[in-house]
Amino acid sequence: MRYKLVIALLVLLICLNLTGLYFIYELYTYDEILAYMPDNSIRSDSPRSLAILLYITILTNILYIYINLMARLFTPAN
């Protein structure tokens, strides 16, 4: 019972990370983000460096979860 719960949670984590990849890809397509400050000035920033960092983090997270899932699936049950 616990074994199936762990596998289900790992699959859920992979799905959530894939959803995160979609949002990070959308963030990467923005040219700039504008912020309107209280003193009526405009501040702009490019989200690309943050998107690349988040993209690499999510990909390594998916890789780690996938390796953990495959290790659990292919080890013989005791």
C-alpha cells in the first residue's frame, strides 16, 4: 500500500514539474516586465535570466524524481 502511494506521489510531482516547465517557458517569451513605481516612474526588467535559472532547476528536479521513480519500479520487492 505504501509502495503504491509513493509511486503515485512521484508521478504527481513529475506532473507538477511539467506544469511548472510550461509556465517558465511562457515567462521566457516575455521581452520585459514593467513595474509602475509609487513616484510615477517605470521600472523594467528582463525575466530571461530568472527563467533560465528556474528552467534548469525544474529540469534537474524532474531528472532526480524520474531516477528515484525508476529505481523504485525496477528493484525487486522484498
